Amino acid sequence: MEEGTYTPQWSAGTRNFHWGTDAVNRGIYQVRGRRVDVSIRVLVASNPGGSGYPDPLGVSLPPGYPCTTTERSLFVWNYTSENGEGSAIGVATTLPTTSTTKIARLRYSMTNGASQSAVPNAYSMFVNTPFNIRNGDVIDITGSYWTT
């Protein structure tokens, strides 16, 4: 069994960014055979400037442990705002046809209305949508995936 820590690289599409020089950005992983357990936490220090990042949020997997190309892996994520914007939970996923080295989407469910019959849909999280991610906000991601 191997375990370690790494500094996750955040991205929006193909553009990398960071959450500020004072951000706490840490990934912890443990490898058992071909299964990798990972937890990522970022305590945001600043917003990277949302208008320059029009693609959904993504974050790197532990280096040297790409996800399998045969299936999408799912993770749970939690966002908490320290700026009065509430919180959210959702499912993150790898998209192996796009990249085997990162979690490519943080998705959340929302309905198109207020009634019980309102149809839910899944949306991707962006740097400024649906939250203006800022200093003090926290994003946690945890889950397991199969490596090649």
C-alpha cells in the first residue's frame, strides 16, 4: 500500500489557475492495488478571475495514477461559502475521453421550478457560477477510482 500527499492543480478546461498564494490546497491519496482513494481540500485565498475561465472547474488526480479509460469515476464534493453564499454538494466525475489525469467536472443538481413535478438537471460548477468563489470558501472532494 502506498500513500502520500500532493498539490492538486486546478483548471478550467485547459487553463490552469490557483486559488491565491495563501490558499491551503492539499490532496491526500492511498493506493491499494489498482484502487486509489483520494481527498482534496482547498481553502480559497482569492478568486482567480472568473471571466477569464469560461470552462467548468477541474482538478488533478494524484501524479502517476491516471484513471482507467474504461469508465467514469465518481466522487462527492462539498462547497461552503464564508461569504454569505451558502453551500452545495454534488458529484464530481472523471471524463477519461478528455483526460485521465484529472477530475473533469464538479456537478450539482437543480430543478427548473419550485413544484414537485419540476424536472431536475445536472450543471457544472465554474469559477464564478453558481457561486462567486472567494477568500475563505472551502471545496472538499473525496472518493475512489481505478487506475490503469
